[in-house]
Amino acid sequence: MYCVIMAGGKGTRFWPRSRAAVPKQLLNVWGSKTMLQESVERISRLVPPERIIVVVGREHAEKTCQQLPLLLPENVLVEPVGRNTAPCICLAALQIARKNPHAVMAVLAADHFIADAQALCRCLEAAATIAQQHDCLVTIGVAPDRPETGYGYIQYANTIGQHNGIPVFQVRKFHEKPNREQAKAFLEQGNFLWNSGMFVWKASTILEEVRTFLPDIYNKLLPVQAYWGMPNAQKVLEEAYAAIEGISIDYGVMEKSTRVVTLKGDFGWNDVGSWSAVYDISPKDDQGNVIQGTAVTIDAENNLIYSPEKLTAVIGLNDIIVVETADALLVCRKDQAQDVKKVVELLEKQGKKNYL
């Protein structure tokens, strides 16, 4: 079994800590290790370093190698430009298929929080067995505990089997991020899972489906496989990426394939998509505050305060986020944490690149 960790995101919702040069997956958002290091450490319980592949953008390749010295240099795949998840996954599958086309590969993100790493590994083992035996695309869903509007959803149908006590369901339909009323309806209906963005399949199986549903991506990237390790490999890769359009694996393949099944994962998952998610997963004081750094609070509850360099005092405020860095300060309501990316968009329009 191989593991592919996608680490190419920009992390704009984590501004001002996350910047273009050092996005969130390269930061220690909740502990002493970076999110990428945590991801590799978790999967190392199941997969040895020589079978762990990380896909990154060119500007982050050096820092990625520095953070993951045990990884083989050839296992850090560098995309010339971001093209969303379908080309990223196809590229990794082509490399794995060079060694063993029937090898199973798990695809994970570099910026997820997992409370129970052992439970994740058990789920991935079950998914790998199913993918190997049935040539299917396995997506791992998470049972929702609230009407979340920030996640996509998987609607599942009948149980088609189980492995090690983990049920396997036929996927009926994928749903984009819903509004609140839709999310409530999904929760009440009971046959919906959050789409975690974790997948398991054989390299040969996903390549067959990419060739079927995204033939342009497949045909443009296939020649890259023959040039791996050769002096002109990077040039061939750059030409291929320049000629393809970006698309997600969900929209490009998963929503169209008839070979998709889902497992219900139970391992304390959070996609850590915003500062409010960091608040959710972090330990809190008696007033419900999460404090990283030095802060004092008076008549203030349920806040996230990140202030490692300065003393920050918060008085009479509830449910807010305060993030202080050397050159910027963010203050926002917790329920508007998703809008932090709009700050980055505004700074880009204003040409204030020194804050990006």
C-alpha cells in the first residue's frame, strides 16, 4: 500500500499566519509539529516512508523536503502549477503504477486533524482490502454530528458488505456544500456522510477512470511517466501542466463513476478549514477560551487568541478570533472565520503583496 498526501493548498482562511511562502500545512497550527508532519507521522503507522508520496507546489518543495527528511527525494512530486486534485492524483498514480500498477494507494490531505490515528489506519486497511478485491473507488465519509454547511456530503444507499466490522455502502450521490436548511435535512434523513476528501483505490483503477472521464488530463500526463528520472523530465511535466485545465477529482471522476463505494470513518476528523475549526479541536480554559501564546481575558468567553509575541488583552468580547503576527492583526467573529479568505483576495487586488 502507498499513501499520497496532497500538500498544495494555499490556506488563505488561515491568514495572517498562512502566507504564500509558508501555507498552513507547513505551520504548527495546534501543536509542536506542522500539519504536514502530523499527517506523515499518522500514516507511518501503516505505510513505510519509502511508500509515502507528497505532492507539493514548486514554491514549497524545498521546505517540504526540510520538514520530511525521511522521505525519498523522488517521492516529493513537484507540480509546476496548481491544477486542483485530479491532475495531482493522476500524477501520483502514474508514478506508483511505474512500480506496481495494481498497488493500492490511499489519498489524504496534509491539513486534516485526526483525533484517533489508529482508528484511521484501521479504516484505511479495510478500504484497501475492498479496493484490492473489487477494483472500486473507495471514499471515506464521516458521520455528521451537526448541520455543517462548510463540507460536501455523500449520500449513500444500501450496505453492500463489511470488512473488520466497518460497513461498506454504495454511493448514491455526491452533494456540494449545502445551505443550512439542506444540511439540516441531510442530518435528519440519516443516510448522509461528510465528504472527508480521503480516497483509497488501486493505481490502475483510478487511472482507468481518469482515462474514461478526464481523457485530456490522462493523455497529457501519461508521457510524463516515461521520462521520470531523466534530465528533461521537468520540462515534459511543465509542458503537460501548461496544457491541462484544473478540476477536482470529486467533480471530474467521483460524481460520474459507477464504481464508487464509501466507508463510514469514525476517527475524530476535522478538515481544519478555518480558524474556527482550530478553536473546535483545541483545549479550552474555564471560560471556553483557546489561548496560544500570552493573553489575559476579562469578561470574555469562547474566544480563540493566537498571540505568541505580544501580550494580548481581550475584555468583554465573546466568540471572536484574534490572530497576531509580526506584521498583521486579524480580529473577526468566529462565525465569519470562512470570510478570512476575502481579506487575502482584497490584499491581492490592492497589490499589497508584502502581506501575502
